[in-house]
Amino acid sequence: MDVCCFNRPFDDLTQAKIYLEAEAIMSIISYCEDNSWELICSSVIDYEISRTIDAHRMEQMQNLCFVSREYVTMTTKDEQRAKYFQQNGIKPMDSFHLAVAEANSADVLLTTDKQFLNAANKLKLKFKVANPISWFMEMMDNEY
């Protein structure tokens, strides 16, 4: 997950799309808590969360990250790969998430950022970049 996913459960849930994304994210977190799926957190996520102005929200997002059983640190090689992504239309922070996900053989990188999702899906990646709602529904369809 990128940080917009960790943020989503604490946004204004009166909007239907935001509410549904928050529910999907919390369901995914729940599956990670019971070890059905694995959540990877990274130094990129830590850095981005640390820039959150609202201390209470920052703490809540950090608590969601504690579900992670794997923590990875961005390497110099990842930084070089991120530069490639940036040259192909990906914003810097998003490029770091992509590079770390790729380097650590993630199956999927979840984001609620439609612009990032669209740009990432134009790249030839070995993993999926998806919205949490559509990915969660796909996983539920595959399960039953």
C-alpha cells in the first residue's frame, strides 16, 4: 500500500468512494493481521507518514503499518529505478513506492491515487498497481 491508502480510513467517510476505499483497506489490513496476506512496509512509507502534520493521524497511520511482518529499506539501486519511473511520468514519491515494491517482489501495490494508478499502469511492471476496492473484490472473487 502507498501512504494514501494508510490515510484513507481517516478521511471524510461521508463520500461513497472514500468510504468504500476505507472499508476495502481495513478489510485488507484484517487479512494481513490474520496472516492470510502479507503487508510490506518500507522506509519510504515511514518517511512519507512522518511528514503528516496532524500528529493524531500520523499515529493512526503508523498503527496500521504495525500489521506489517516485513519492513524494507530503499537502496541506491531502488533510487536509480525510481529515476526511471520519474522519467516516465511518475511523481517522485510514487516512483519510490514503485521501486521498492518491484525490488521486493510485491504482487500488488495498492493506491487510491487515480493519477498514479493510471500512470503506473502504462509501465511494464512485473506486479499489479491497483485500487484497493477493485483488488479486494478480485481477491474475493478468486477465493469463492
